[in-house]
Amino acid sequence: MAISLLDDSLTVEICYEDTDSEFEDNICIKFTEDCPREEKIFLADETNIYLTIQQARELADALINAASHSTLSSSGY
């Protein structure tokens, strides 16, 4: 799954790394930036963060919680 952010200059991909199945942290979040160096968030063109199942679930829950609050705030609740 790939998500484009920041006017398509930042791509976030989330995947299960089958080749790393023996490791506990085998869920990869890959950040790829296509912009001038002075606009980069990360130092490298590609940055990978590996998560455990529990960390991935916590991140997903945090995103859903933030999105729920954002929806509630914008709809006047």
C-alpha cells in the first residue's frame, strides 16, 4: 500500500517483509522522498522503519483515533 503526501513529494509504503519473517519486526514503513535536498524531511532518499505486530497495531490505533477526533472536530461535535 502506497500513500502520497506533501504534494506527492513524499511516498509512504507499508508492507509485510516476507524475507524478514524470522524477525519480530517484519512490518516495514518505507518513506521515499522526491524533492530537492533542502526540502527533505529525512536525510536519505529512502528511509525504512521496521515495526513489530504490536507496534504496527498501536500506530494504526493512534492514526484511527486522531482521524476520529479530526472528523468530530470538523463536523461540529
